[in-house]
Amino acid sequence: MVEEDEEDGDAPEAPIGLRKIIHVDMDAFFASVEQRDNPELRGKPVAVGGSGGRGVVAAASYEARKFGVRSAMPGVTARRLCPDLIFVRHRFDAYKEASRQIRAVFRHHTELVEPLSLDEAYLDVTEDKLGIGSATRIAELIRQEIRAKTQLTASAGVSYNKFLAKLASDQNKPDGLCVIRPGEGAQFVQSLPVRRFHGVGPKGAEKMAKLGIETGADLAAKDVAFLRQHFGSFAEYLYRAARGIDLRPVRANRIRKSVGGERTFGEDISSGLLLRETLDNIVDIVWESIERAEAKGRTITLKLKYTDFRIASRAHSLPHNVPGKTEFARVAHGLLEEMLPLPLPIRLMGLTLSNLEREGAEPERGRDEAQLSLL
Amino acid sequence: MKATIERATLLRCLGHVQSVVERRNTIPILSNVLIDADAGGSLKVTATDLDLQVVENMAAASVEAPGAITVSAHLLFDIARKLPDGSQVSLETADNRMTVKAGRSRFSLPTLPRDDFPVIVEGDLPTSFEVPAKTLAELIDRTRFAISTEETRYYLNGIFLHVAEDDRPVLKAAATDGHRLARFTLDQPAGAEGMPDVIVPRKAVAELRKLLEEASDGNVLIDLSASKIRFTMGGEGGVVLTSKLIDGTFPDYSRVIPTGNDKLLKIDPRSLYEGVDRVATIATEKTRAVKMGLENDKVTLTVTSPDNGTAAEEVSADYSSENFEIGFNAGYLKDILGQIDSDTVELHLADAGAPTLIRKDEKSPALYVLMPMRV
């Protein structure tokens, strides 16, 4: 699974009054853009991404999802699940353009927009610009405006914090809206399988299942000490999440520190060949997130977790931003080779790009505060 | 296709077109150049990024078999660069490969079919006029530094060209980033009357300027519509640059050009430039402002930095209005002063919060407006 590091690096959470948060998530974004622009693809199973050799599915249309095709799945696996799957190449320019239109719709209602990627964002509409007041009404308007401007559908979740809003947007996908009202959060979370919690991957869910935790209610029944014993630093988050609590503010100018991803394996890995293949796979997945996040960075870090849970990592910084996937893969492999031979087999491998500069961001921003404007 | 060409010719031509090709491409064929050898003994090389296209003709030593193919622009350019000076380069295609041979070197490069290569459809370009290459180069030099890089105001990401009737028919070029504005005016070329207002994107401007370097004598033919512009340059074989125009409305910039500024400062632009440059040494990221204290026949430049102390320099000037102080971004001021090739520059000022007009003199085709900083 891919995790994007969302740390802010600044002040800790402050208590916040009742807020109105919307999470908007485009439905099968890349695939929908392709189907919109090429009528021949409509109604058919479509995957954006490489079909050949080690290509990875970046996005799958809903028709393809019926066959079990998922993003980050190797192209060959997807093809096996759905022999009629049509593979199309990325057109990031088209996605960025659609993303630009969508963000313009958001800004029509609020400046407090925290984009998570091209196709997903949190909005704080506690004080919306147009004075509509009802977050549900705003979410409906946003979905309509997005459809009118881009001919694409979006799902939205409305609630009083980010965690719940994100869960809600996932609830009635595609083209759906779900509202979790104040007071309903804890109850909503109770019935959910833990896998739906942001941050709980397949391995994490497996581990919880062994501890008898299947749903939010099971999780809520455990105390912090128990969770800390089994999940370490993840415990606080799980404890709050199980109660529908999330105090993180929507950060309009959040600066992302890194983009990365990691995979936990079903079986421990030690052979050099297998390690290199695994790394290739992670390179594909992580590069995909990097492009999606429009991130540019200089430092690449490879992280390994041994079977005794010790973590080893090694980083390399380039004098310039990593120019492309080839260079990204080359540096990643160089890092792996430096760590070979491994003292123990590993159970997890992760790759991160950091030292980020946002694409299109103006590093000179802020300096111009005293600069007066002509226009 | 089989053709032989002088290495120097190939290198010069690829040098012109390769920078159009983006280093990072999600669509593979956009990394390639189209090479088209015709029976008449010339090679046509085309590069594109879908918004901008450059086509250059070069004379081949011989064309043994006409044909067309696409091959990686950067690879071929790098190869041509490293081949020995004076060598003859043979380009030959067979079995989806292109063989590049020179002396004892031999490269076999992957290709993509020419039919997949995207060509910009120019459509009808009803306006057509000529401008001397030198004038066009000056127009670009005087204005491009003020082009905005802020993508949210995309309509400022280029040079605005429009015709007007001042005291005579003129063609004007303007660029602004909201803090400063540059305008260049020339007599209206025959054929330009009634042309639509257009915004030429920054990348097209940069590529055009490079091509003009070698076309310094003679005229450039400009054909345009409201959506496309084409520049045809002479030179050996000729180069044609076609670009999409920015689809947006340039703001009515004439309203920010001050007409009633009553304080006139005349000063040697070189001394002022050097003085600003010296005192700005201690300016940091946060404090880029240089303060100008205007007194009778003298300007005192000062920079105060919380971290680095203070700096001051006096520059003699011709000034007789009331004393006052005004701050400017040191970099912006230097950008403009660097444009003035004369012993005197005129700064027309009003007050510390109003736009300042800067020009060589009233006959100068170039005019600049700079907004102050609050200091």
C-alpha cells in the first residue's frame, strides 16, 4: 500500500470548535478522464498504466473494478483477471487540467482547500465564501459544478472532521454523497471493518484479525495500553479513530515533506533476485504517487524492516531534483546494492522521495509580502 | 530511410529543436524528433511538445532512400555532440531501428513510427506580416524578464501582442507579473492591422529567441490567428516555429501605466545598478527591499537586514523635487536598469506606494513600470 507522509512540521493540534469538513474524491479519476475523452472506451473495462512486463495499473474504470482490477496492481495480474481490459497510457496533462478545474470549483466556496493529490481534497467550509451555510448543500453544489465543468463525477463525504469526511466520501461511491452528522461519528465507525481506516493496510488488518479486531467497535473496546503494546506509535491514532475523533485542521498550505510507499510481504524475503524484483515493483508504485502528487525532490530513502523488526535505511541525495523514473530506479537500486548482503531476511521494504519542492510552487513566495501589486 | 549528413549540420539543427522536447514525458513519442528525408536531398527535423513545434530543414550530403522515422531527440543530440568534429553521419532505418554511423561508431536506436508523431494543426492564419529579426529579438529581450511564472494567472505567462492607434499605427508587446510591467512599441508592420490580440507563451518566446540568434539579418514572417502563431525564419533551409497561443484575456495593462508622476529622477543606470547590487549583498530572502532616499541631486541607497546589518551607498543624480523615500525589490530594479543602454535613465515617481515609470527617454520604444515595496 502507498502511504503519503502528511506531516506538517508545525504546531500540535489545537482544540477546534465544531467544523464543517468536506472530502471530495473523484471517481476513478484517470480512467474517467480517458473515457470522457475517448468515447470508444466508455462502458468498457479500462486501466490507465502499463500493460507490459512490470507495468502497474495506475487507475481502473468501474467496469474493470468489477473484475477485481485495482490500482497499484501489476498489469499482468489485471490482464489475467480481466482479459478484455483495455490499457491506455497516462496523459498527465489532461489530468492536471481537470484537476485545475476541480480546484477552481473548490475555491469558489472556500480558500481552505487541502489537496491530497490531483483527484482528492479536504475542504473546510465552516465559513463558506458564498454564505450557503449547509455543508451538505455545498457538497452537492460542488459535485454538480464539477460535473458541469469537467463531465466527470465526484463523490463527497461531509462531516465534522477529516477522518470521518474521508470515510464518508468512500461510502456511496461512485457519484455519491454521504453525511456523517455530529454525534453520529462514533456509531458510524463502529460497524466499519478496520480495513476501511486510512492507514490500515492488508497486513495490518490481518494482524488485527488475529487479535480479534475486525470492526471499529472491536477496536474501540481495546484500551490505549493494549493498542500501544501491539501497534506502537500507531496506537493513539487508532484509539481516536475508533471513536470518530480527529482534530487535524484542514491545511490550505500544507507543505508535503515526502512522498513514498512501502510494502509488507506475506513471506520474508532474503534472495537478492527477489529483493531487486520487489524493489522494481515498489519503484513503479511510488513513482506513480510522485507523479500524482506533482512532487519534485532530491533525496531518495530506502527502508528495510528485518524479521526481528529492526529498521535499516539508507538515503542518497542528488544535487538536483530526481528528473525521472529511470534515475529514481537507478538510485534506489544503488541503495539496495549498498545494503546487500542482508544480515536477516526482511518483511517490509519502503521507498521515499523527500527534500521536496512543489511543482509550480513559487519558492519566492512570502518574500513578496511587502511588494505592492500593479494588477 | 537512408541519408548522410555533416555532423556539424546535424548538431546545429538538433541543438535548435531538442530543447522543445521535454525531458520528462508521459507520452513516449513526445521524446522523439521526426526526421523526414526527401528525395531532393534535404532532411526535415520536427520536434514538438504539443503546444509548440519547431521544424528545421537541413541540407543532407546525400539521401540514398527517402523516408521518415522518429527517434529520441535527446539521445540523438547527445550522440551527435560526442561524434568527432568533421565526421559524416549516416542515418539508416531498418526493422524498427535507426542505425547511426560515423567513423567507427555505430548506434542502433529504437524508433517509433512517423504516423504516430503529433503535428500541430495550424488552421487558417489570416494575419501575416514581417518584422526584422533584430527588432523581434529586441522586443523579446526588453519584455520577457517581466513574464509571470505564476501558473494560477496563466494569462500572464507570455508576451501580449496587440495593435493600437496611438499617434500612429503601432504594434505593442507587453509582459507583466503583477509587480512590474515591460512594454515595447514598434511601428505597425504592413499586414498587422486588424490582428487579434494574442499572448505568446513563455516557452515559445524562449525558443524563438534562441532561433533568432542565428537569423539576425533578414526578416521573420509572422502568421497568426486568434489561437496559433507561426514564425518563419530564413537561414539555411529555414526554421519554422509554430505555437499555440495562451487562451485567456490579458488584463488592460494601460491603466497601470502612470501618466501624472511629477517627480523626475535622472540618473546613470549603470551607477544605480551597481549601487543597488552592492547594497543588496546583505539582503536576505526576507528583506530584498532596497530603499532609495531621494534628495537634491543625490540618491541614497540603503538595505537593512535583521541578520546581516546595514548597507548604504550614495549615487549622484539629477533630482530637484521634494525629498522622499521609496523602496523597491532590488532584483526587479536591476532587471529593468539592465535593459537601459544609455548614460541616463528617467524614473518618474509619484509617492512611495504608487507605480513608478522607468524609461530611457520619451522616444524610447521600451517602457517599464515598477511597483514599489513597502519599507
